[in-house]
Amino acid sequence: MRTSRLQLLAAAGVAVASLALTACQDGTGTRDEGASASQPVASAPSDASSQAPKESASGSGGNDSSANGSSGDAAGTGDSGGKGSSAGKGSSAGKGSASGGSDDAPASFNPCNGSNTSVTAEPVSRPVNHMLITVENTGSQNCDLTYYPVLRFDEMQWVPQPIEDSKPQAVVTLAPGESAYAGVVLSAADGSGSGGATGKKLTVGFQGRTPNSDGGPAAIPSLPAKGVYYDSSLTVTYWQSSMDDALAH
């Protein structure tokens, strides 16, 4: 009785072991392990998708449309920069100020000089010790005589000063064929001058729009064969429209 009971328990243990072995061989446990292993794999796409915006934000992602969109925005910014260049157009105001400066200058200025005039220099009997310089416009356009003639005898190292009382109210303008004059005080009538000399050659210089500026080629009028005597009293008038005004000083 006890022996058959032991045999029955042994047979039951073998049956349980067989069932366990059969369960291990049917793949049920493997599927459970596979399912648990697939969870990290399933989470990988979600992790990758969370990194994708970071890549597109850095511009290295595969989301070309978003990258192009951001480029398009940048292009738009560039356009706004172009609008900013319209401020450069505002610099045309500077050009306006430049033209305003030119409007303040004389409308036209054509200096009289040795290239468009004929110049003579002749001593006169009255007043004594005076010489008259005559300038005739030989050109085809009006020309302007500014300030006073710049005189130089031979290699003289100083410039005769103007007679300020002779300064006219306006610039002398000569039409073609017209003449203007300047009077030259050669020496002191009372003999008070010093450093007297006889000039054989006279150069008449012309001034430009501003004092002491270059007005163009000088003229060299003929002098009497014996020359012209002058001393430290040598002075000259401003250009005058009439001969009488030129010799009145």
C-alpha cells in the first residue's frame, strides 16, 4: 500500500516536470521576453522624434521645408535691409545741400585774362607819375574783371598794393569789345619814395573769383623803349569802368 502510494507520487512528479518542459518548448516564455525587450526599441523612435526639432533648429535636420522656411524669413529680413537702404537715398539731401551751396555762388563767372583780352599800358601826362592800363575784351563772351591787376616790373620781388578808396561797388563785366581801366601811381610826386628803378617789362596778372586767386594767363603789354620809372610808392587802383575813375586817385 505504501509502495503504490510512492509510485503514484513519483508518476505525478514526472507529469508535472513534463508539463513544465513542454511549456518551455512551446515559445510562450520567449514571447514574453521578446515583448519586454521590444519596449526600449519602441521608445527609441519617440526619443529620435524628440531630437528631430533640435536638428532642424540647428539647420542640420532633414526637415528641409522648415529650413527653407527659416531661410525665407532670412530673405525677408534681407528685404527689410533693402528698405533700410532707402535711408541711403536720404543722403540725396546731402546732394541737395551741395546744390544749395552752388546756388549761393554767382550764376556764371568768366574771368578776363590774357587769353581773351588785349592789354595796353601807357604813361599819362596828367596826373603826373601815372600810368593807365587798358583791358579790352577780345573774346566772344562777357568776361569779369575782379579786384585789381597784379603788377610786376621785371623781376620785382614785391607786389604793389591796391588803392582801397578806388574799390568799386560791383565786379566790372565787359561785353565783347568793351574796355576797363586801372590807374597806376608810379612814384611819389614829392620825391618821398625810395628804391627807384626803371622797369623794362611789365606783367599784368588777373585774379579769379576770390582775392589773390589765379584768374588765368597774365598779359605782358609793351612799354616805352626808355622804360618806366617807379619807386616804393607804386600802387594801383581796382578795375574801373571809366578812364576818369581810374586816373582820379
